[in-house]
Amino acid sequence: MDAPTSSRVSPDETRSWAEHERRHPNAFTAPPLHRGSMVPVPWRGFWNSVGTAALTRLTGRTPARAAQRSSAAWHQAGARRRQAFMVLSLATSAAATALFAGVQPAYGSAWLEYGQLVLFALLSLWVTTGFYTAMMGAWVLLRGDAHALSARSVADRQLVPDARTAIVMPICNEDVATVFAGLRATCESLAATGHARSFDVFVLSDSYDSQITAAERTAWEDLRTALATNAQQPQVEVYYRLRQRRTQRKAGNVADFCRRWGRDYESMVVLDADSVMSGQCLVTLAKLMQAHPRAGIIQTATQGIGHVTLHARAQQFASRVTGRLFTLGMQFWQLGESHYWGHNAIIRLEPFMRHCALAPIRGKGGLSGGILSHDFVEAALMRRAGWDVWLVPDLGGSYEQQPPDLLAELQRDRRWCQGNLQNAQLIAEPGLHPVHRAMLLTGAMAYLSAPLWLAFITLGTALWLSGASVAAGWSGVPGQLLALWALTLCVLFLPRVVGVLAIVLKGEQRQFGGTRNLVAGALLEGTLAVLQAPIRMLAHSLFVLAALTGLPLDWKSPPREAAAVPWKDAARRLAPMSLGVLALAVAVAALDGSALVWLVPIGLPLLLAVPLTVFTSQIALGRSVREHRWLLIPEEAWSPQVLRRAWLHAGRPVRQGGAA
């Protein structure tokens, strides 16, 4: 909303407007309020919920369940798929655990031996569920899924003009130029569809740095001016709101929008600060929401792109080649009880405001207070209320940036770790769908698995030092051990192989630089993943410890522009890990040098953590890899126009073929 203008403005009026804007900074940048309510319901708490559920079973009363208003066809298909998924996962894990138990020698400590066996069973089940998810995804990639929600189903559908959609972008102390460059490209792409009048854009700022807020206001004014210069086609309206009471971080920012303007819109699309979405993608999301009146949330499968460092390129390549198998696999067994990842998704506002307000978790320490990782919880609450939550893997045009380096990735994981562990306390809340209970559990296990792996390796070393040698008395490698090795390698690496084969079978290898470059890129990404895995494992273990002990969390936005990690920064963050592992290796070698066999696979990468982090953050190296057409993804082989425009507005050079 533009500030009022007049051909003749007195100095008194100018001072009056300035004073009004100082007291009410959003009066001239946001639309009139249309207040609605969004009231959180207090959580029962884990033990209270468990006790209530147990009492309900003992008394024979029927527990209250969320209304199931799903299509019978997909609901029954989903139940069958989950049963098959669990049977396969449990059977494979049981077989691996039996093989592992069969090759163990007689250790001196039964407690340590049983502890290692239990850890192996848990970890093998965790890895196996990921494996079968990827295999289901490969099936969908090659054969399709009749029960999935597809963008193709609304290709010929007309958008209902009266059903308006808000596009909201919560930001906090971000790189202003990069954020508004991506937003401008998104707005321009939306205007090109001819449906701009059906959308409004809201930039919701939680920034508290005065220089950044001034830059945001200037960038917002520049964006409106730039859009207004194209008078040939209707443009989307862009609003800006600077929040004064910054409660509950991003979730609170979005909730405040809902209370102020949510009643004016049927749906909202939530963007992250690094999100870029094509106009066609946004229009298709709105069509899908209109075509499926029981859909509460529809999530796109975002593609990471934007940074040119070796680390970021490896991550976006893995996401495109192997990650999409996991995305398709999750959709295969979740169907209408799927994920919400907090951004690049459309949400039906009326049920969201009614059912998805987030109450703080009672208690003390780092796992209490406001919900940090809000997305999984909001999806669970939406499904509990009887609304469907879908993931649409075949809808293109949805992009985000990957962390440019390993330190930035670990900074992000520190926040996600605490949020996911916090969410695990809600697993027993009454009425949640079993699939969403499983999501809350797997979200926590994504980080709890790290200390479990560390404990498994530590126990293995301790058992070796206790005096038993696995190879003692062997005339050859036992068949059970060979079978265990084969099964382990298959579960860990077959998804990567299948991802490459699926690309070749679908004839898409040219988009990845050709078959030879595709294979070379997969080998390079796999090597980096193996080298970085121990660093992530130890870092995640420390994050879990910090979250459980209540150490303070410094919540910062990740870097939006890539820059090489200085040696001193990498050393300050990672050298303590390397020195700790070195000291441990020296101590173990002094006791029994042969026990180092347990430490070498994780110890060597940890010793190289500092140079590896600096090496993979080099922009020049990433560009060199791209010049060789390794780690290439289709969006780089020929970038979509919305990405080229975003890079152009951000001042990045755009090469022929589209990559920045």
C-alpha cells in the first residue's frame, strides 16, 4: 500500500506522516488488518499422554480419533504399503543382526557384548528403513504411482480467480540483496502467467539490526518500483511488515500474519529467505488446492541449487540423483499423510488457523519452550484434524539454496537437532496419526543415530581391547561375515547406484553431462560423503549432548552467499575434534595397536576435518568441477528462466546455458 501523496504537502503534514510512520512502521507498507484468531491448545505432555492412553486401554474405552475423511483407495493402499515396508525392514534388520551375532567371538564382558548387539540391531533397522524407502522411490520413478497427487492432474484446470493466495516470506537479518533478488524473480515469473491478481506477497521481517531493516525497506520500495515499470501485464502486490514483538521465531511470525490477514486468503504459500519458485509452480499449487478440497498442506519437492562451492555442488547433485529416490519413496508409503518441510508449500489457511497454532512445551532446559522445528508438528496437527497432507514430487519450479560449506551445514543442523529432539516429546500426543508419530521419531533419530554409531564404535574398540580377537582361529573369512559385509554394502551404497541407473534408464544422462560425467560425479560425491560422514557423526553427537543438557542455542540465519572458509575459522570449529581423535588413537595404540582397525574409518577423516572443510568451500574448485561437467544437474545444464532472473538481479554472471 503506497503512502498517500498530494501535489501540495505542507511541512506540518510531512512531519505528521513521519511521526505516524515512526509509531506505526507498517501503516504504509501493509494492508488494513482483518483480524482472526489462532489459539494454541496446550500439549498434554509425553508421560501424561502415555498414562491417559494406558488408562483408556485398561478401562476399555475407545480413544478419540481424528476424523478420517480420506479417499478409501489411497488410504487402503497406504496401509498395505506401510505393512510391507515394516515387514521388509524388520526382516532385513533381524537377518543382519543374526549374522552379526554369529560372527562375534567370546568376549570377556557379556554386558558390553549384549550392548553392542542391541546397538547394531537399532542401527541396522535405521539404515534398512532408509534403504527400502529409496527402493520404493526407484519403483515410483520408473513405474509411476496411481495413488500419488500429481501436478499433471490439474494441467488443464482453470484457476478460480476469487480464491486468493498469499505468498509469505519470513526473514530475519538476511542478506537483503540476495533475498529480494530471488523474490523479484518469483514475482516476475508469477506475473508472466497472467494470474498475478490472484496472489499477494508479504515480506514478514523479524530483523532487529537497524541497518538491515533500513536496507529491507529500501529493497521493498525498489521491488515495487521495478514491478510497476512493466505496465503491459498485471503485477503482484508486494507488502512489507516489520514485526515489533519477535516471539516464537519463524512460526510466530507466520502465526502473526495469519491473525492479521489470514481471513483475506484461502491459502498461503510459505517461502524461505532463499526460496525461488516459478510462477507456473505457484499457480499449479493453487490449482491443486482448489481441486482437492480435503488437502490441508501440499508440499513441493524442492531442488537445491545456487552455490558453486564443491560442498554445495556435491549436496545438490546428491539431492537430484539419490535424494529424489528418498522423496518418492516417502511419498509412496505416506501418501496423504506426508511431510511438510516448512517452506515451498501451500497451506489452507482456515484449518491451519483453527488447528495448527503451536503452544510452548512445558518444562525446563533446551527441549522446552517454543517449538523450534514447527513444520513436522504443523503437519501432524493438520492431519489430526482430518485434513490431508500431500507431497507432490513431479511439480518442478521449486528451488532453495544448499549450505555453501560444511560449517554452514553444521550450523543449520545444530538448530534442526534441537528442534527434532524437542518434537520427539510430542510423539504420544492423543489423536496423532501413526505415520506422523513415526515422522517425529525419525526426525529425532536423524540426530540420535550419531551418538548411537559413536557408542557402537566405542564398544567395539573396548571389546577388542578386552582380549578377544575376531580373527582368532580363523582359517579363512567366515561365510556369515562375508554375507554381513555384502548386506551392509548393499544397504549403504545400492541407493546411489540405483539413482544413477534410473537416470540412464530414463535417458536423462545428457542433462547430467553424459553417462561418463554422471558416473564420475557420483563417485566424487560418494567419496566426499564417506569422508564427511565421521565429521557429521561427531558433530551431531555433540549437538545431541548440547540439546539434552540445555546449552544455549545461537539462532542465526545461514549464509546466503558463498565464501571460502578461512583456515582459522575451520580450525576453531573442528580442530578440537581432530585433536581429541588423535589423542584417543595414541592411547589405543599404546594399549593394542591392532584395535586401531575400529578407529581408522572414522579417525582419518576427523584428522583431516579442517583441510577437508576448507578444500570443499573453495569457489574456484567448484567452478573447475563444473567446467569438467562433473556434479552437473539439469538446472545447470540449462537453467530455468526464474533462476536466471534471480541470479541476474543478484548481480551474478549468468553463463550461456544458464548456470551462474
